Amino acid sequence: MSSAPPARHVLTDWRPEDPEFWNSTGRSIASRNLWISVPNLLLAFAIWMVWSMVVAKLKLIGFDFTTDQLFWLTALPALSGATLRIFYSFLVPILGGRLWTTISTLSLLVPAIGIGLAVQQPETPYWVFVALALACGLGGGNFASSMSNISFFYPKAEKGNALALNAGFGNLGVSVMQFLVPVVIVAGAFAPVVGAPQVAVDGEARSELWLQNAGFVWVPFILAAAVAAWVGMNDIASAKASFSSQAVVFKRKHNWIMCYLYVGTFGSFIGFSAAFPLLMRTLFPDVNSLQFAFLGPLVGAAARALTGWVSDKFGGEHVTHWVFLAMAGGVVAVLHSVGAWGTEPSFAVFFASFIWLFAWTGIGNASTFQMIPAIMRSDMPRLMPQADAVARLKASEMESAAIVGFSSAIGAYGGFVIPKLFGESLKATGGPETALLIFLAFYLSCVAVNWAFYGRKTSMLHAPQPSKLGAAA
């Protein structure tokens, strides 16, 4: 009895490295999957970070939580999101990108609807808010599977730019959320549907807030994006792999090196995104700085989306070298802006320095992800000396996708570590200088690590290879 034919959405013949196939068939299919993936990922980032905006308003509407409790509510989405990424990074080859994108996007309804219901009840216990904070991490987990999925669709020459577009526009969800939520929570247009407003008390001022809109506003978009994924995306038959076959990346030293570098780029982006508003408000209380908070993540996301081609053209390892030098310079500028060397604190210099840092985190996010497929292709002749070029190419694609996902998981812990370091520095010394000096040392170490393994002329990315994977094309 013959097996059933593959479903319409399954691509059984997928050869992106074949120029004729790519130009005639592959490019249009890959582009469709990329541009459906983008809004799904944008919504995931919006839900992941929305909790920070909600928490900032809880005391105003009558929730009697301590500052420490509020801090943990802010930190928990980063912890759960980073941890979920570890598992999500392996799911696309097991379940398929189309199915998993649909499921993971629909899962965002849990925190979106949960937030909308919980904030309307002042008697809601703290443990419910803890559960909702952890559930917001579902959005953080989606990044790993989304990037893993898109990596399978593109040839080496265009992979860096494709991943940069997917991630950059996905990261834009943070800015979209920070811009949209303050608008919808003061608008009563949806009151008949979402419920009555809460009375917000800020000193002597009283106002009405529809804080539930911070969750409910995303529901129709989540449903639309999930339907688009189910209807329009594809699975790649050759990308199927079990967890055990992907788990080989835990033995690859380059997996762990790239995790280290990605902590420096994406870890900084998501950590600064979480800490930037509170840091501005704490250090410069006389400046109405929160209205500018969305600009940092916006610049970082735009830089990631628009600079992927630079790494494709010049090599991610070279771009990454300058990224970490520029970030080290940015930290020095921030130290100057907060009066670390006896200078007068300056909000203008502080804000400009952080915008500089956000921009370079975006460029570095793109460059480090561009490096991963190149590294694995270069290493396959050593890892699989008896295999032919086709087998090496397939193995490099599978391992690259797993490393992209796993490194994104480790990098996401920066969303917890960076705010925590700033908080501890402020508590211990009254200023952020100690945390900033730690960041400076870390970025300089990333310069050294990147140069030692990938940037120098005799590294694996520049030395002649005994067998070229390109022969498989």
C-alpha cells in the first residue's frame, strides 16, 4: 500500500542554493513565508514586553503590591521567555514551521486575555499576576522558533538579510507596544466590549484608565496573524529532524561561543529595552523622559532590519568586531553622562548615548546571526570528513537553525540580567556606574573572543577549506 502524498503546504523539493530553482521558484515562496512570519513575531515581542507597561500602572489603580513584588513581575517575562526559547529552538524541525507558528501565535491569547480580565478585579491575588507574567514569556519563546524556521528558506548569500528582516521587524513589536499601549489605555472607545474603566490616582490627580485594553487590543491581531500562518506558510520536508539529531549542537564549541556573543548583542537590546525607561526616570526625575522610551527599541529594531545586507556583503565577523568596539564606546559615553568622572550629569548626552547603544545592538544582532551558518558550513568538512557535499550542506543547515534558536534563548536572559545589575548598582552605590563598568568589560571581552575565533585572518572563516560545501549547489 503506497503512502499518502505530501500535503499541499509541504515543500518536498527545496533547493535554495540552486540559482535556477531559487530565481524561478524558491525566492517567491521564501518571501511569502518571511512576510507572514514578520507580523507573527512582532506580536510575540509586543506581548512579551507588554507586562512592563501594565505593571507600571497597577499601583495607580489600587493594587497594593510592594516595589519588590512589582520588580519581580517585570523580570519574570524575561526569565520565562528565555527559558522557553531553549525548547522552542528545536520544535520547527519536529513539528514543522507552519503548524508551530500557528500554535505559538495562538498561545499569545492566554496572556492577552488574562491581562484584560485580571486588571479589572482589584481583589485578583498576586499569584495570578505571577502566572500572567510568566505567560507573557510565551511571546519571548516564539523568537527562537521563528528564526529557526526562516533560516531554512534562504540560501547562504541571502540568509543574513532574511534573518535580519524577520528579527528586526519582530523586535519592532517592543516599540509598537510602548507607543500603542499608552494610547489605548486612556481611550474609552471600546468600553462597551472590554469593560468599565479603573480610577487611577496619582498624587492629587485622578483619571480614568482602561488598563484591560493593554491586553485586549492584541486579540484580533493575534487571530488574524495565526490564520495567515496556517493558510499561507509552508513546511520544508528536508528540514524535518528529531530532537536527538539536533541536540548534537550542544557538543559544538561554536554554539557556546556564539551564545556568548549574542548575549552581548540581543541580550543588550532586550535588557536595555527593559531598563531604559526606569533608568531615565530614576536618574533624571525632572525630565518627562518616558515619552521618549519607545525610541530606543525602535532604533535597535530598525538597525537590525536594515543592516543585514552589510554582514552578507562584508562578513558578519568583521561587522561584529566593530559592533562591540562601538558599544564599548557607547558605555563610556553613558558613564560620562551620569557624572562618573566628576562631570555634570546630562540627560541629552545620556539619551544620545543609549540611542547609539541601541543602534549598535541591532547591527550586532544581524551580524552575529549571519555568522552562524557561515561558521557551520566552514566546520562541516572537519566534523563530517567522510560525507559528501550534499550531506554536509544538509547537516550545516540543520545545525545552524538549532544554534540560531538556542543562542537566541541564552541571549534573552539579558532581559533579566541587565535590569537586575542596574538595580543592584543603584541600591549599593546610588548610581549605575558599577553596572556600566561590568558592561564595558564584557563588550571588550566580546571583541577579543570574536577576533580570536572568527575575525583574524587565520580563523576558520578565512582559512582555505579542504572541501567546499558550495559544491552541493
